[in-house]
Amino acid sequence: MERPFAITLEVGTSRHNKTGSWRVERPVYVDRLPPCNDACPAGENIQGWLYHAESGDYEAAWRKLMEDNPLPAVMGRVCYHPCQTACNRGSLDEEVGINSVEHFLGDLALDKGWMPEPAAADTGKKALVIGAGPSGLSAAYHLRRLGHTVTIYEAGANPGGMMRYGIPKYRLPREVLDAEIRRIEGMGVEIVLNHKVDDLATVLAEKHFDAVFLAIGAEIGKRAYVPAGESARILDAVSFLHSMEGQAPPLLGRRVAIYGGGNTAMDAARTAKRLGATDAVVVYRRTRDRMPAHDVEVEEAVEEGVEMRWLSTVKHADAGKLLLEKMTLDEKGMPVATGEFEELEADSLILALGQEVDLELLQNVDGVVVADGVVQVDRNMMTGVPGLFAGGDMVPGERTVTVGVGHGKLAAKNIDAWLRGTTYSRPERHEIAPFDMLNTWYYSDAPQTVRAKLDVARRRSTFDEVVQGLDESNALFEARRCLSCGNCFECDNCYGVCPDNSVIKLGPGLRYEFDYDYCKGCGICAQECPCGAIKMVPETI
Amino acid sequence: MPFQPIKFYQTGSFVVGNRLLSEDQRSVQSSEDRTNSLTLGHRACQGCGEALGARYALDAAMRASGNQMVVANATGCLEVFTTPFPETSWQIPWIHSLFGNSAAVGTGIAAALRAKGKQDIRVVAQAGDGGTVDIGFGPLSGMFERNDDVLFICYDNEAYMNTGVQRSGATPPAARTATTDAVGPHPGEDFGKGKNLPLIAMAHEIPYVATATVAELRDLEYKVEKAMSFHGARYIHVLVPCPLGWGSAPSDTIRLSRLAKESGLFPVFEAEGGDVTSVSKIRHQVPVEEYLRPQRRYQHLFRPQADTETIGRIQAIADKNISRFGLTQSDPE
């Protein structure tokens, strides 16, 4: 071709100049693990469902949530939300009210009658779940979704386990619990009530089932030896809370002392208050900061007039009064007796000192290892007996509804693999997305929306639900406070800020791609990505 | 209590796009159909603020003019890195003539279009800070005086970067350039020199004057669009960090523009007919030190020990801007 003097190149666009060759580092899109997802004991993809809630697509958000947790309305009320403790937004202003959005989505789903995705094609395999508590229900739900036939044996007259017999109504209204359990039954899970398994060995020997998941919980209240006079009235918190379901409430008297510092102690104290106790006093041997009870529970109990007696143990119980010994903490934080005594007027004493597992059904089963009063399982949630899995409060771990639901899900995945003759391996965890990886400049300033609480006067006298739900606009606001840590939310920032037009926008939901033919590797996209979803990696030569 | 609807979009208008907003509320740059006035393969350095600023501004001007636009460009980085003969990165009608005359060329094009009766075609003239405040100042002042129908955009990177970082009339005090070495009792550019072109433009009482940075895309696009709604002489001054001349990391380009504004050193405002009509408030105020420290051109202020006196004088400039333009949130509108 004829070209002007001294010109070797064709006249044309600068696209001939592939500036990508300048690059020493290349940007790559990554998905990092948001701290909320990392912290969730139920393994929810919180960032994932908030993403849908942000655009107002609540049904998609709920469906995403249901992939991991079949009880959103329950969870939105009773979960102690470790996700919010981990939330990166807490370092910016206040953490995102994840729990309140979950509460909203759970209620909306019940309201609209949304049903879970239909179960997968029948596999012909049968699984037995023993115990219809959070862990058993979760396992049953996930196993059913995967196409297995599931039966639950429940010892109680109603399903729900500790959600019904341990958590008071003012925290979890029973119609909500019933509705979410009904939804699981609606998928084809059979719940056999009043069916206590006394001897697991017989059930296993019958071979009616291809796999068994054991989740009987920890329902026996621990007794501590408290020297007591004949007319002293002593109850344990588990039976006390259990008796609130349908039976005549026990007579406690005007002044009630509760011995223990856990969540159950708070529930018992708050319940006693509602039953008409003028004084409900929690006696705990250590201090507030060492109390195992969660902050919200303690705060709400104090608001309702529950009194706290720190650094005290019960030495002797008599009719109408308790003898307390004052304690002090040694340098390791362990309580030490001081030899100083005081009296506390109390008509009854409720012991809330922890719960134990009723292991009697395992007596004829060989191969199950029990240590510290709980059943030992491997990382696949299987006991020493092939095909026998266990989870929830009866295995080591924190005893909360959320942990139970998480155990149920994990066990279901392992049982599914077992039934298919394979082994389940957990997917590799993504790198975590810490706060300093975010460019928080880009997020609008917005404080948390607080869920309204019932008036204290009404809380003291009724079992009405204490914490009210958000309405639609509040829930939307709260969802949009999510920073989407470590996961692209398609803000177009990389697409806009690239000085070399080297980011290709693929359209809604499809995210972006780098044009490495031209990207010079300046790193502005990574620096300006609000959520830390771009990583710079050195080029290899 | 009066009812107040909640309008909260997670990132608001800080990011380039926002899937929670309707299409017509999104920025020009977020669109897959943006003009890309400046296309792929240009030879600007990594992290060039000027390449970014020019695409932001011209894409917005293209949309505002309905794609009926001619651009005159002065000599400078922007011209050199986009058009090494025989290649061009421009996807719009574009002309380069000399270093000092882009305002005059723009005036000429506007006059020619008027003579031919093509009033719908708009004219933009652009230059770097050297071509604006120094070499092209006469033609520009003339264009303002005659109120020619041209939008002039200055991409200010505060020195002659193309020729090797020499001082210009827009170089800030204490900055080191090739001609204001960091030596002697007062290293870097002297205090009290240089010109403030936005204020000079306002003194001409032209219809519209505005400043902007590449850190605030929505603001920049809004101002270009607004400028295109006027006829007559208009002036937009955009701060565009230069990693080469400023000695900053290429990835810091947007962060530095943001800090320039948030420290008060670069006031972002708009003015009509010589009066300031609005200012962009500081969102999270920072001391000037945060802006200065990442730039090697200010390295002598921090090494071997902090030159607190000079940093204090620079802070005083920021403070003066803050009170003069009312840049903090608490100031009355």
C-alpha cells in the first residue's frame, strides 16, 4: 500500500496499539467471603440474600435464604446474630440489622404463602430423623429437598423442640413456629409425634431406614446440690419453661430467685416476671461481662425489671429465703468464696445451670463415643456407627437454634453423600473480606433502623411478642445498608473509572470482564472498588 | 411528624452506576452506549487522570449536544498521547493546531458554523493547565470577553507534564517540578505565585464557570450538561492528577482528587454571571497532610523531618478556601 513519506503504519485507530503489554500487575475479579457469611452458624449466604432484598425482590431474597435455612421467621426472632457482630459496617457506623431483615422476610413469606422449591426427584432412599427440634427439622428439610424420603420421630406432643419448650412465647410466637414447621411438612416430611425412641439399637436393627440423624437435644436441666430445708421450693429452669406450654403454670410465689447466668436464666426470670412475680432476682457467681447470656437478653431482662445479684452463690435454701455467699474473682477470673454471707428473700429458686443430654437411647448401640456428656462426631457429622449421624445440642458446640440449624444442614449434605455412596467435601472457603479492603467513601451514610419494642409495662404482664418487625420501607432501607463486602454488586465503578476503557460491561446480572489487550494495570479499579471485589495480581513473565 | 419518604440507594450517587436507580437517573459513564470519545489504545501513562477527565467530560458533552459537537485541542499530553500520527484515539470530530490557540480555534469554528447556519453543532475547546493559564491565556481571555459560543475545558494537572514536568501558572506552592527544585530555604514552587483561572474567568462575568474533579463523576457530568445548556463563553476547570508529575501511585489518581477536594485545597463550585451559585460541600474533612503525603512532589515537606511551617501555610490556603466558599456542611447554604 502507498504510504506517505517516512510513514510505516496505516492511518487508523489507536486500537492497533495493544497497551496491555505495559502491564506488570493485572486486576482480577474475585468473590470474597463477607464476615457475616463467615460468622453465620447456619451457613447462610447473607450478602447473597440481602442483594435481592436491596432491589426490593423479597421473594428472591427469601428463596436465597431458604437454600440454607428453612426457618427464617423463627431465626429472625431468636438468633443471637453473630453475623451482626462480625458485620464490617459496624466499623463504619452501625452494623446492618441483618436479623431484622430476616425477620421481615420470614414474616412476609408466611403472609404471602410462599412455598419452598419442590423437592428433587425421588431417590428411593429413606432417612430417619430423631427429634423435631431446629437441628432435626433443618436436616429433614434439606434431605427432602435432595429427594430423599424423610420421617421424624418426635418424643413430644408437638414439634419444635427447644424452640417450643425452651424459648418463651414473647420471643417466639407459636403461630410463627407452627407455620414454618407446617411448611416443612408440606414438602412431604412425615413427623411422627409422641414417639419417643428409647432404644436406638432396635431401630437400627430393623433397617427400615438407610441413614439416621440423631438430634434429641439437651433437655435435662443440670442439678447442682443446694442444701435445702424441707419446705424450700426448688425447680429447674428447663422443666419450668417446658411447663409453660399447655400445662398449668407452676406456683412460684411473689419473690423468685434464678440461679445461673445463661440465656435460659434470663428466659426463666423474664417468664417469672410475666407470671406475676414482684421480684425476679438472677443470682450469678461471676460478673456481667463474664455472663454467658447474650447482651440483648440481659438488657431486655433488666428493662423488664429483672434484678441481678452478681458475685453470689446459693449456699442454702429455706422456705422464703436463701443464704447467699459473696464471691470474688481471682486473677484468672474464677470465682472464689469470700466467707461473707447475706440473705435473700425468695419464695422459690429456679436452677438454670445448664442442660444435659439424655443418652439413654444409646445404651445398646456400640461404637458411639460419648465424651463430656455429649456425642462425638467426625467432621462429616457421623458418629462411630456408619450411617448414624448426630447434631444439635447433643454434640459439641454452642447450643443455639442457629447452630442447630447449621448442624442439620451439614448433616443432610453428608447423609446425602452417604446415601449416594460418596463423601461430601466442603467447598473451599473464599478469602475473607476485611473492613480495610473496602472503599467506604462510596457508601451513603445511614444509621441502623431499630425494631420497635413493646411497651415495658405490657412486657411485664403479658406474653406478647417483645420485638416488633420492620415494615417494608424500613426493611428496604436496612437491606440497602449492606456493603456487599467482597462481592460485586454491579455499581459500574470499575467500568467508569478505568482511564483505558478496559473494563467491559456484560449487562445486568452478568458483571464485568477486563480487556487485558489494553489494560495497563494501573490498579484504579481495585482501589476504587467499594466492596473489595477486585484483586491485583502480579503478571507472570 | 411530617411524612418523609425514604430515599436511600446503598451507594447513592457516589459510584458510577447504581442498579437500584432507574436508567434515566444513571450516569453517562455507566452506560454501555457511552461515546467513548477517547477510545482504547491511547498512550497515556498508567492511571492518567487527564485521559479519564477528558472521557468523562466529552462523553457527557456528546450526550448533551445530541452527538453534534466539534472539539479543538491545544498541544499537550492529551494531544500527544491520543494522536501519534497515523493513529488516533478520538471517536469524535477533533482538531489540533497549536499550543496557545485552542480558544481561538474554537472561536473560529463557532464563527464558521454560525456563518453556515449550523447552530445546532456545539463547540468545545480544551487544553491542559499550561495551554490554559499560561500560553493560551490571551486567546482564552479574548474568547471570554467576546462571549463566543464555546465551552472551554481545562484539564489541570498543575504543571507541564508532557515536556517533563516544568512549572506552570497552575503549579501549587511548595510543589517540586523540574524547574522549581526542592532545594534552598523555600524548596519547591514559591508561595503567592500562580493564577486562579476559575476566578479570573468569573471576573469576565461569562455565563457559566465551574470546577470539578475526576473523583466526583456525577458532579462533573452535571456541570458539563449544565454548561451545554448555555450559549456564550463557558469555562470548566477539572483537576486531573498526574501520577508521573506528582510522583503518586497510578492507582491513587481518584483518591488524590478526592483528598484535594476534601481537604479544601481544591474548592469545587459553580458560578453564573460571575457569582458563585453552588458549592460541593466537604463530606469528610481531612488535613492537607493527607493529600500531600502520598505525592513525591511534596516529599521534601516530610523528609528528613516534617516541615510543619510550610504544611501549616498550605493548610492556611485550604482554610481560606473553606471559609471563602463555605465548603463545610455546617455553613449556611
